[in-house]
Amino acid sequence: MNILMLHGINLNMFGKRDPKQYGTITLDEINARVGALGQELGATVEAFQTNSEGAMCERIHQAYADGVDAVMINAGAWTHYSYGIRDALAILTCPIVELHMSNIHAREAFRHVSVFGEIVRGQICGFGADSYLLGLRAAVSAAQAGRV
């Protein structure tokens, strides 16, 4: 099973950026934890991070061409306004899990809205780095259910 984990804008700064919201864990540490859990669950997880909206859309298009089994995405601020990324995600035929380390519903009002909400299987937020682990479990489960 192949899972694509997408990290959006500014997420390469985890560990440095706003530790009150995101803690001190780095993106590399998150990727390592998710990769290890993926092995336990029988899934290969590929991580991709970019600060370029176009590069994110191109990687999503490649995921479609590759036939990945599921996609996890923490798009950062793009979650709240990027219809380009939303439209790219809508092309996918696999389950998509949206995730966030912080509870976006307990933050600024503009963060309460996800333009991806109508097209993702579900959303996990507010559990810090564990949001990624919960997201992977949900992605694997959804992908397995789709194979039956």
C-alpha cells in the first residue's frame, strides 16, 4: 500500500515556528514517526513538502498518475483559501485525509473554514504530531475498505 503525505506552506519550519501551537517536533521527526508506523501497518509512506502552490498541485497530479492508495494532507494556510489545490485533490480517486497539528476550530476565525472539507474523507486536528499518526491510521483503513 502506497500512501502520500503532503506537507504545505511553512511546515518545513516545524520545530522553530510558533512552538506554543506546534510544539518543538521537526518535520523530519514527524516523517520518521509516520514512516515507522507505516511499516507496522504494511504501508509505504512518501513525504513531500513544498512552499510552492504550483509544486503541490504538480505532486498531486503525479499521485493520480501513480495510483496512490491514499493521500494525507496538511496544507497549512492553503487549507483556508487554495481552490487550486482543492481542485487538484478533487481529481484523485483515492481517500484523502486532511490533518492539522493545531485545532483549527479553536484558532482565528479564518482558520475555521477548510476549502477541502467537501472532498476529503475526513479531518483530524488538534492532536499535535499525533494528528499525523491518527491520519495515517485513517488513510490506511480507508484504502483497505476501498479494496474490498
